[in-house]
Amino acid sequence: MRIVLLGPPGAGKGTQARVLAKRLKFPHISTGDLLRQNVSAGTDLGLEAKGYMEKGALVPDELVNKMLARRFDLPDVKSGFILDGYPRNLKQAKALDEILKNISSGIDLVFYLDTSEAVIIQRLTGRRVCKSCGANFHVKNMPPKQSGICDNCQGVLYQRSDDNESTIRNRIEVYNKESAPLINYYNSAGKLKSLNADGEAGIVLDEMVQLIQA
């Protein structure tokens, strides 16, 4: 079962993807993690990506696509995977289809975590990120055991500069414009399942598992 999680910033894609992957015993593939892993390992693609990241530029889709293609070649994804952070637009979705087509595979199910603007703002303004490992916490919803310190690696937690209300509203607007064709694309293919992600994470997770097992 090859599953994609879509949703606006703050929908909980990363959190849900990690927990769902553990529940189903599938690998969790995040393009953000994939970039960091390649950079850390000093791969040829990682070194190329590092050049863009150090300049504060976006890593080109073509480079991310190559990383994904290599990741999909590994044996642990043969039975399935949970993908989040990609695709973000229609062009990326079509590129993903081509990558999977080359290994005689394809996306089976796409979950869209529909989240209201008020909930997104509450989640993101309270988000704290580990400087060392990138783990996410929340001052109210998921606080660390020790204030300002990551539970996983004891790294320092910080608030992203774009996690403020005005920037978040702009990010939501941009996301909605870019994602509309993407959502239509998967809906037309009969692969899209939309879920209300405003509620508790555990309830949303159970709904996804029920749809997968249906």
C-alpha cells in the first residue's frame, strides 16, 4: 500500500505519517528528512542540495525527484510506504507518478487532512522545532518533558521565524492556490480521501486506518 498525506501547513502530516507508518509497519518517507539525510551523508545529491540550502534557495524539484527515485529503489519500500511533504503541486504529482511507473508501481491512496485556518494558526504559533534533529513539539498540544529541550536528542528547541500569524495566513493562501489542482488530480483518479483534521490526532489516525482496511 503506497500512501500520500496531503494537507495545509499545520495539518499534522508529519506526525500522522510517522504514527501511521509504525501502525502499518511501512517506512515513512519525508522529503525534508530525505534532504537532511543526503546532506549529512555527503552523497552527490546531498552535496548538490547543500549548495542551494546554504544560499537560502529552494532545492529544485529535479534534485528532490532523484533522491526519491533512489529511496524507492531500496527493498524496504516494496510492500508500501507513507509519503509526506511531497507532492506539493500538480507538477510534482505527475513527476512522482513517473518515478513510480519506472519501478512498476504507483500511489494507491491519498489522504487530504482538511484543517481550518483557526486550528492551523493555533498549532503553528505554538510549534517548537529541535535545532539538532528537526523534531517537532508544541507548547500546549505536545510539550517536551523539559522546557526548551528536545526529548529525542536534548537539542535546543526554537520557534521558526515563519511561525507567526501573518506569515501563516499567507502560507495558507499560497498552499490553497497550489494544492487545488493537486487535490482535483487525485480526486479524479479516485484515490483521494478527505478527512477533517481539526480534531484529536488519535481520532484522525483511526479514521485513516479504517479507510485503509476497508
